[in-house]
Amino acid sequence: MFWVLLLFLAWAFAGTACARLCLAAVRTNASDAPHTPDAQVVTERDLTLYEAAFLSGGPARVADVALVSMARERRLLLAHTGWATVVDPRGRDEIERSVIGAIGPGGQSRIAPVRTRAADAEAVRRLADGLVHAGLAVPECSDTVASAVRQVRAAALAVAALGITALLLPGDTGTPRPLVGAWFALPLILTLGSLAIARFEVHPYSPWASPAGQRLLRALTGKPAGDERSFLTSVAVRGIHAIGEPELRAAFTHRDQPLRE
């Protein structure tokens, strides 16, 4: 009857993950209630490029937008070999100053560590805190729908693995194997059903933007803008994949090749 223990584990994984998903969805709906005092202010607010970048891709996206913006204005050189060189050391805002500081006093650095250091800068943390206070971003380390969905997916895989293990147990289990499979099918149906409902009810799941923030992002992408503003908005919302210039895109995607003899 070892398969019964595996069944208990399957139900524990499935039940815990689905309960967490339900609680996260309820909290998200409660925080997005239309009668909240700042609801009207939030719906009328315009996002800056950095705010749109954070809500779309988190701190790393903010650093990417700053790098691309400075490169487009020739205040920073981003080589296709993956190096960043400072041309103008005077940043126009605290995010740009964080990027210049991340490059270092030598004025030149690999782009990958610059992105990491700039994303961890105090200026980006203040930006995040402001968005959380405005109800547009998800608080750090909170139980988000996105993280709960990932846990339910993991639970579904665990249930399937436990079920297969139970069916492959050697010897006589004392229960017909089709019946064993049916018992494991129940927690699997629970997890898959929860994922389907979440997909229908609360999709998209964002680890950064609250429902109010997601609405502003959708409104931002629908607004007409000038060429440069439109380009930077695309980078903020979609990331470096939106960069149409091959050399500039190569600067972000370059990887050192191993030495060959």
C-alpha cells in the first residue's frame, strides 16, 4: 500500500498549490476594487518610460531602457561586442546616473554587469516603492498570482510523477492499477482545472504589475507617439527584442566565445 502514501503526497501538493492560487486571486481582486480612494487617480495617470519598463519587466528592464535611451542619443556607446563606453558622464536623471556609476570610473565596462548593477541601484528601488505605493506594482516578496500559478504547474508535474511512480511499483499493490491511476487523476484534474480557470479569469499574470498597472500598460501601448518615444516605449514594454537595430541588439545579446586552439 505504498502507493497510498504517494497519493497523500500528491493531494498535499495539489491542495496547497491550488489554495495558494485561490488566495492570491482573491487578494488581487480585493486590491483592485473600484471603490478604493485612489482608483480615479490611478486610471488617469500617465506612466513614464521607466515606470512602464518596471511594470513590464522589473528592475532589469529599467536598466535596459536607460542604456538604450542613452545609446540612441550618443551619450553612451554600446558596441556589438558587448561593451559600454561613456561619452557624456552627465546623466539626465538618477537612473542614468546609476547606469554611469555602474560602468565605473574607467568609463568602460561589459554591458552584462552594468545591467545587473544598475538594476540593483537605489534609484530603481525608489521607483519600485513609488509604484507599489500608487497601487500599480506588486509588493516585493508578496504572494502573487504569477508565483502561485508557477507553483500549481509544479504541483501538476509532481502529481503526474507520483502517479507514474505508483503505477510502476513492483509487485502486487493490492489494488487494480487502473483504479490507482484513477485516484491520482483526481488531484491532477484539480491542478489542471485550476490553471484553466486562472487562465480564463486572471490572465495575464504579472510578477511586477498589479491589475491597475496592467491596465495602464495596455493604455500606454495604444497611444500614438513620436518615432523616438514609440521606439523607447516598445523597448520598455517588450524588452530588448523590440530593438530593430541589429548592432544595438547584438550589444545586449553578445556572449563571449570560448577560446579556440
